[in-house]
Amino acid sequence: MLKTNPIRTKSQLNFLFKKMVEIKNKCEENNINYRLGGGSLLGICRTGELLPWATGATFHFLESEFKKFEEVFKEINFFDRSGGINRKGKFLFKGFVFEFILWYPGNNFVIRKKYKLPIEIFEGDYFIEFKNEKFKTFNTPIKYLEFRYGPDWRTPINSNIRKNFKEQDQYHR
């Protein structure tokens, strides 16, 4: 049986959006290079909205930027509101999971666990506008979404696309 996420109310999705803006603004104020990704980017690109079953938001960092991120966000006690960030770069806050994904540079690739992406996906300044806010994202968002969710990312499906993504040899180390 597939586990399904609850459908979020507009109020809950507005709360998620406000937290995303808070994280984005703090990163930009401190010259921390981030990328919005995961389901947040998928929903914005697919429908112009956050997905109604959103569990949270995902931000990506290269290794050098993540260290700055941790320092700044610890200084403002950001994680203290949630009980802290765990080893996997996640923290819970009011029913949402905020995930901070760390990528390591390699030869022409960035690497995370079993995944690798072309380094150029992190190069350049690409933004996506959502509710009058500009979020930094990948070069290009479509290329990232194809890597992450497959070529049919625009079409919602009920299969385990993540499993398919992990099994594609070209994305493994």
C-alpha cells in the first residue's frame, strides 16, 4: 500500500511559503549560494503552486556554502525553534520537513550519496518567481527536474519515480 501525504490547506501552504522566503532571504543576506529543488520546485514549475501534498521544502548547497549556511542559521537560533537539525540535514517545524541537501564537487559532477549531477547544474544564476519572490534554482530548472523526476516530470503519476531515478546508471557514482 502506498503511503500518501495529507492534502495541505491554503493556510498551511502559506505558512510553508513564508518559511521558504525566510530561509531564502537569510541566505541572500549572507551571500549563501543555495538552490531551491525537490517537490517545491516541481510544484512551482508544474502548476505555479506548491504541491497540495507538500511535506516541506528542499534547499540544495555545495559543500562550501553549506558550512556558511550552518553558521549563520545557528547564530540566529533558527534550528532551536524546531528541536535542531538532524544529521541528514532535515528539521521539522510545525508539521513540515525542511531539507538541506549537501552536494560535494567531483570531476565535472556534483555528488550526493548515490547520485551525481553535472556540475553545470549548479553554475550560473537562475531564478524562478513564485508569489512575487525570486528563488534561486538550478541551471536550468527543467534539466534538474528531468534528472530528479524523469522526462515526464510534468505529469503527476502514482509510481515510485525515486526508485527509478536511483536505478538509472548514468546518475550513480
